[in-house]
Amino acid sequence: MEIAIVLAVIVVIFIAQTYKIVPQQHAWVVERLGKYDRTLTPGLKFVIPFVERVAYKHSLKEVPLDVPSQVCITKDNTQLQVDGILYFQITDPMRASYGSSNYIVAITQLAQTTLRSVIGKMELDKTFEERAHINAGVVEALDEAALNWGVKVLRYEIKDLTPPAAILHSMQAQITAEREKRALIAASEGRRQEQINIATGEREAFIARSEGAKQAEINKAQGEAAAITAVAEATADAIRKIAAAIQQPGGEQAVQLKVAERAVDAYGQLAKTNNTMIVPGHMGEVAGLVGTAMALFRGGKVGP
């Protein structure tokens, strides 16, 4: 009975050592008698017990690796505290097993030295503006070296760039001064535009007023001309009617009567001076005035 139990245990151990189940996205490296033999892919695999063994197990997933913070010196001799994160993936399990004793430590150290080299070629201001360039430089250098380790470096990202407190304070003061400068420029531009708008408005208002005054003078002149024309036309029409009336029978006698009335009215309206009214010496002068007027009238009638 005991022998059966021992045999059963041996069989279980033999089966366990013989059949291996490799998970998805994993690769196992098999050695035969201490020498690399093959790489097992996901699924149920067979291994010869006591002759072959699974020496290394690797995950083929993308792995994030935190790169410790370090001090880097820029081209203008300014210290920067820099840390980042690296993403890599094993592409060759055999090289990852035998290319380096510890590929994770190798990648971390190489990332730090490469980062110091890249930042050392740049000035302080550029390090904040060229993060993508720094990341690309680190990835390029790591990817070339990591081929021998069976590792593919996918990307590197800087998490923090921290200058010394004094430099940080100076940068903040510079940013504040630049913002104040932009604010002053914007305010001056606003005042300039305001003055331009006011001047433009005043010029347009003056032009509008002068155009209005000009049009008013034109309208006034046209109105006065129209009034003079209307008065002249009315006077001419009245004269024509009077002339036509004189040609009628009894017209000349009517004119004599009208002239005599006007003469009498004229004497009656002579100006008064010191409460003394000026009157003709005798009424015969009125008749003589009427006769003179009629002689003038007849002379004008028979004249050319």
C-alpha cells in the first residue's frame, strides 16, 4: 500500500514536471541541461522532467517603470530636479534572459544618464518648452541600447521639472512682469483706439454740420431767389394789368385821379419837425404836380 502511494506521488510529480500551461501574453524560457533550448508560447506545453527546466518567465505586456528623481545641470549651469516614467515591453524573451543580468536596472540607469546628457545640451528656458524633444531623445538612446536586452522602449515621459526655489521665484517675477507689460500695452492700444475713434467722430460730425450748413444756405438762397422771382412776376403781371386797364375808355382819367390822390396823400404824410407840419404854399402846386405827372405819363406813352 505504501509503495502504491509512493508511486502515485511520483507519477503526479512527473506529470506536473512534464506538462506546463503558459498563460496568455507570457513567454517561458526552457533550458536543457543548463543550456538554452527553446521559448514556450502560451498554451499547454511539454517539458522533459529532470532534463529540461523552465529557467525564466517573462510577461510580454507593456510595463511602466518609474525613473527615480535626479539632479540635471542645464547648458547655462542651472540645476533641475527631474523625474519621469518609462514604458517598455519585452520583445525577445531569450535576450531578456541572457542579455543582461537585470535589464530593469540597466534601463533605469541608462534612462537617467541619457536624460542628464540631453538636458545638459539645453538652456533652462528650453527645457520647459522642449519636453517632447527631451522625451524623444531619451527614447531613441534607450531603444538602440535595449535591443541587446530583448526590450523595446516604447516611450518616456517627464513628470516634473523643478528648478531651485530662487530660480523659480525669478521666473515667476519675469512672468508677472511680462503679463503687466502686455496689460500696459493693451491699455495704451485701447486709449489710442479711443482717441482715434473720438477724432474720427468729431471729423465726421464737423463734416456733417458743414454739409448741413451748406445745404441750408443753398436752400435759403434758392428760397430768396424764388421769392424775388415771384415778386417780380407779380409786379410785372400787375403792371401789365394796369397798362391794359389804361387802354380802356376812361383809363387815362382814372390815372389822373389816382395820381392826384397819391399827391394829396404824399403831402399829408410829410414828415413833422418840432410839431410843425410842412404844407405847400397854395393848393395850385398840387394841381401843377398832377399836371407834371400826367405830362410825364403821356411822354412815356408816346415815346419810343
